[in-house]
Amino acid sequence: MVKRLTPLILAVLLCPVLSAQHQNLADLDAETAKIVLQIQNALGNQEKTIEGSVFTLDGFEPPLGNYWKLNILDGITKRQGKLKVITTANQSNFILVGEIVSLGETARVYTRVVDRAAAVVLYSWTSDLAKTDFVAGLLVSTGGGDTDSARDAWEDDSRERPLSVAVPSITRRTLTRGDQDWFLISSPEGELITAETTSDLDTMMELYAKGESRRLSSNDDNGGSENARISFTAEAGKEYILMVKGYSNSDIGRYEFHVSSTELSDRDREPNETLETASALILPLDGGVNAIITGRDDTDWYSINLENGGMFSAWTTGNLDTVLDLYGADGALIVSDDDSGERDNAKISRSIGAGRYYIRVKSYGGGTGAYNLFAGITGLVSDAYENDNQRGAAKELPLDQGQEHTFTGGDDVDWVYFTVVAAGPYHISCRGVRNTGLDTFIGLYDGEGSQIDEDDDGGEGYGSALTRRLEPGKYYVRIHCLDAADGNNYTIRVTGR
């Protein structure tokens, strides 16, 4: 592509200025015919080939540029000289390329013939066209004056001929119907590379190592809105290819391709892909651990040694959809979670004893990207109502009087009972005292122990609440915690309505 030939060594042998004041289709044909004649006189006796590239306006090819290029190539073909027009990209001796500049009431078309091998402009012509309504209409796409569907200056790129972009950089591109844009990226080993699109389009992205056929990663909506985002760690001596396309053929238009890098600390680097190579952590984690899932099969392992037991919590933050697993010293899975954290992040809480444990972080669905891992442990605190883990040990809860209880562990279950004297609606609520993120779950049982209702998140935050009409009698409430986060005390209340 001509853009890759810059800076060009200008060897302009012929630079006439062509001008026409009343442009219509016939006038454009006449202008391009003059250029065809000049090319024929200069190159017509050479048994070589020429191909067309793009004629851009502000980085995109409007209908005028496409018509101008095709008209010239068609004229060369019709002359049946030794110079042949071919459509195989990157295989010709010469390239026909150009640029259109809007100058007030004039549209200036620069037409150039480039020697591909020497990277030299052999011939150049300047054509000034009066910006009549006809010409002005050709400076935008046929889609109602919107240039979003015009080809950009870097077509035709492909997996074999990707556009090389720097890190960091921002590149403006456009997607046409059925289009795929390809980018080549390289970076020092160990840096976290993030590639993403910004636009109103629904984009998709795929990651490959150059020279390898296996797809390393793909993404649809990890970026803002419906944009794609992929993060990966560059390996030594490798280049990477990223492909951007629309989610459907109707996703056409302009977008920006952003590439950035972040240097990772020694603690955040691979390898820690197995239990045996787990990175050692010391609680609490000041500032968390910044790390990355580099590929579909990548997992990160961390080890912790606890001198004392307690309520252990671990969670991730960031844009990556994570899964967290907690393992014991023997490698047996204790608890796993996908989406209990904010957005698509994972969060686990468990009452555990002293000893060695392992945390495994992976992505859901093979996504790649950065995440932050946090972990901590608090001592277990009992309350005045223990032991109340069975229905038979339930403590009385007076109506309209809240009671504060404490989950003493991730498996702790509390029971209370209350008595209804007058039939009517009753509201049962359970929420964290200082932490609205405490995820409580309540079950309502009759006097015989049969469950009649339940709720998870009907209250404030992740608190539970339900309202039900009850007849006179004795009722039980079973409370347990789906995620015993820091601040694991809660208030249970039953009120008549």
C-alpha cells in the first residue's frame, strides 16, 4: 500500500495540471482519459503490470476516488498495450494511487503511479475539479451523505499484509460490509498489551501470533459499550496480529483502534500456571495484585499460609469476567465462584482454619485481559444467639424488634421463630448491619417445619426481604449467607403490615 512507502523518493517526471469548470460524468471521463493517455505514453510499451489502490479524502475513499481509479484502469485495459491491469493485491510492478483534497470551491485530485519495488513515485498529475453539485455529491458516500461506509486508506489489508501499528497508538479505520481489518503489533517481552476499539459499532476482535494459525483469543464486548477489547502479554521475539470486524454485516462505519501497554511488576509475571508454581501471597494484600490472563488456557495460581483461621475473602476487580477457586493444601477444591463480585468479577468467602491454601484465577469463556486480585481474613465472632444452627434451637424473635446476629463462618446457618396472633400481611427483612453487600438468603417455614416462602435479593443491596399473609401460629425463619463478606453481622426483623 502506498502509505507503507513513505517517505517516498519523489521522481516526478510529469506533473501537468488538468482543469475543468463544468464537471459532470462526461467531464470526469474526459479528465481520466487524459491521464490514461499520459500513462500509455510513458509505460504502454512495457510488459509489466499495474494495480489500483485507494484515492482517499481525509483518510477514506469517497465515490469520486473509486470512480476515478476504476476509470483509469479501465482505460488502460481498453488500450490493449503491453502494460496489463491486474487485481491481485501486492503482486504488480506499479500502483495507481491518489489523494483528493477539498479546497473551498475546488476538489483537487492527485493521481500517482508508484514503482512498487523502488518505492518511488514515477508520475504524478494534479486535476482541479470545480465543486459542482455533481462533484460534491461524489465526495461523500452514496448512503445519504455519510462517509462511514467508505473504504479507508489502509485497504486492502489482510492477515498476510496487516497494518503495522506502534505501541502506543490510535488508528482511525472504517469497516465496510463484510470487511476485516488486520493489525500487526510487537512489544518488549513482559509488557501487558491492550488493544481495543472505540466507536458506536458492535465490533469483534481476534488475536493471533504471527506465523501461527491457532487463534489465541477473541472478544466481543469487553470494551466500552459494544466495543471489543483484548489484553495479552507479549512473548520475546513474537509479533502479534489482531483482526477487527463487525458483529454483523450491518455494523459498518468508522472506529478508532487503540493500542497501549502497561509494564508488569515481577510479582505479576508468568509463570504461575500450576499449583506447584503458584505465586506466594502474604495477607493482607496492600493494593492487591495486578495480573493478566494471557490466553484461553491461561490460569493464575497463588498460595497463602494462614497461621490462624477465620473468615477468608478473595475477590477480583476489572473488566475481565473472572472465575475464582479456593483449594486446600491437598489440592481439593473448597469453593468456586463466577459472578458474585461487581460486574462480572468473582468473589468467594469461606470460614477456613489455619494452614496452606491455593487461589486459582481464570477467565470465563476464554477471555483475556487484566484483573486485580484482593484477599483478606478476619477473625470469627460469635453472637449471643448461638448455637442456633438447627430449627429446634431457634431463638425467639419478637415482632417489630430487630435482632443483630453474626455469621460465624461461610457455612453458618441461623434460625429464629416468631408468633403471629392476628392474621394479616407480615414483612420479613434481613440485611447487613454495616455492609449492604452482605448477600443474605431467608427461608420461611410453618410450625411443622415445611417451607412456604423464600427470598434472596428482595431487600436493600443484596439483603433479602419478603411479604406474605400469615394466619395465627408459630413460624420459623432460616437465614444463611451466600457471600459472607467483610462485616458479616446482620439484622433480622419481622413487622406486621
